[in-house]
Amino acid sequence: MRPIIPLSIVIVVAAIVGILGSSNYDVYVAERDQRNLQLAVDDCKKLFPQGINQEECITKSLDVFGTEYQKEQWSQRDIYP
């Protein structure tokens, strides 16, 4: 048996495993960031009374953990109450 055939099979299997691992990692990162954002917003609400300090805290939390859609929604809250 030629060594090229087993080597090509190993390369194809490695590529498939790499693709699957990458997609699972992206899902994990999205879930982790959402969980961290929720915890950060909860902390902001506990630490600061409603007002400018709380809004700044939430804005900073969104900058770190939020998606572009969430940031857009937060910025639109004053325009469209």
C-alpha cells in the first residue's frame, strides 16, 4: 500500500476535526461573553444607583462583552424610548 493514501486520509480527518473544533469554540465564546455581560450588568445595577454612573458602567460592560447588535440597541434607547 502506498504511504500517500493513509497520509491523505489522516490529513482529511484532521481538517474535519479542526473545522468542527473551531465552530464549537465560536459557540462557546459567544455563550461565555453573553453570560459575562449579564453578570457585569447585574453588578452595575447592584453597585450604582440608577443614573449616570450606572449607565457608564453598563456601557463599559457592553464595550467589552456585548455584540454589535447589543451595543446598537443600547445606543438607541435614548433616541427611541
